[in-house]
Amino acid sequence: MVRLLLLLLVILGMVFWFLQSPPRPLPTEGVRLKGVEFYLFPEEEAVEWRFTGQEMVEEGGVFRIQGGLKGERYVEDRLDLRLFAPEVVVEPGDNLRAPFARVEILKGCFRLQLSAPGRGEVLIRQREGFFAPWVRIEAPNLRGEAQGFRSDFGMERIEAESPRFEFPAGGTFGPCTVEGGSS
């Protein structure tokens, strides 16, 4: 009787094991990392980007950093600018794309709102600077907005369509509000 019960248990166990669905295979494409710090070293001499985000996904050689994203650009080990965006895509060639972004440039105390939801994406080219379909700029000596914005990282060469900028006569709009910035 015990042998029959034991044999019955073994047969039921084998039937149960065979009827279970096979385990799902792990995805073979892409990599997903949580709680990331990502360093980017573009070809530009002495330039380094440091990103933090909740998640980084690699898809076909393109890296997408998303969720609470903060980026910092260093030139010769000195903080140059800060970048905040919902996500950044690092393309081959180290150029960056974002749906929109906020940038703080320390030298000159610039705050840039590059694009906005539904206005088109932002492109950051490592050798050239910012490209955005729309921009809002705030600095001690400049305020306004424009379409078709292009600028280098230091805001020394600016191109824009339909600019509406204000420059205070003989003064400033106020003190620098960029942490660590200087006019």
C-alpha cells in the first residue's frame, strides 16, 4: 500500500511538472540597468559628461538614460553646465537627444529652457552645442525667447529665428541664480 501511494505521488509529481508552462526565456536584446551613473567621454579634448538617472536602456547601440535625469558637463575637470531632462538618448558619435531640457550654464549665469513638450526635440552636438526648435533664456543681462535656436556651449555664438529678447539698459535683471555661476 505504501509503495502504491509512493508510486502515485511520483506519477502525480511528474504529470504536474510536465504540465507546467516552460519558463520564459530572458530577453536577448538590449540591456536595462537601474539606478545608474553614466560617464560619457566624447572626442572633444578634456570634456566629460556625468549622468545620473533611474534607468539606462541599451537598444541597438543607442543608450537611453531616463527618470530623474541629471547631467553635468565638465571641461578640464571644471563644471561647465548642468542638464536636466526627462530622458537623454546618447547616439553613436556621442551626440545627445532629449524631448526637452533645462540647462544651467555657470559662466554667464544662463538658464535655458530648450524646447517644451510637443515642440520638438533638442539635439546636443558635442562639437557644436545646442539645437532646439524653441528656447527661453534667463540671465542677469538677457531675457527672452526665440524659435530655431542654435548656440555653442558658452552662449558666445547664438543664432535664433523670431527672437524676442530684452537687455536691461545700464544694469541687470538681478543677481546670478545659477548655483556656482558667475556673470
